[in-house]
Amino acid sequence: MTRPAAHDVPRESIDLQIADVLRAAAYPANKDALVDAAREAGASNEVLAMLDGLPEQDYADISAVTKLIGSNFGPGLGA
């Protein structure tokens, strides 16, 4: 899967930024790998903070990440 163009990501909604970053990440991925992927994609500081707030663990797939993001940051982001 191709990564989103860095110039497009910051203009997307938070949900779309997270979705693009999570799709571009290679799984399993730990929190640091997700934050690095977001930073490389040019994600907003809000998205970087959300990902940086995740527990230190390995995430098997996108749904493992979105479940935690949804529970930590409200409705709309969880799977």
C-alpha cells in the first residue's frame, strides 16, 4: 500500500489522518513506529499526541490501535 503524500495529510480531518497513518504502518508495530510513521506523513500535532499517548506495546493490526484510540479519545475513532 502506498503512503499518503506528506503534503496531503495535514489538511485531512483527524480521523482521516489517523486512518492514513495506520494504513501506511507495517504491522506488528509498536507505539514508536506508529508515531514515526505519522511524523513522516506530516500528521498534525494532535494526531502525533494521540499516538504518543498509546500504551507501550506491539499492535498486531490497525484494529488493535483504533480500539485504544477510540477508548482514549472518544467516539468516532474506535473500530
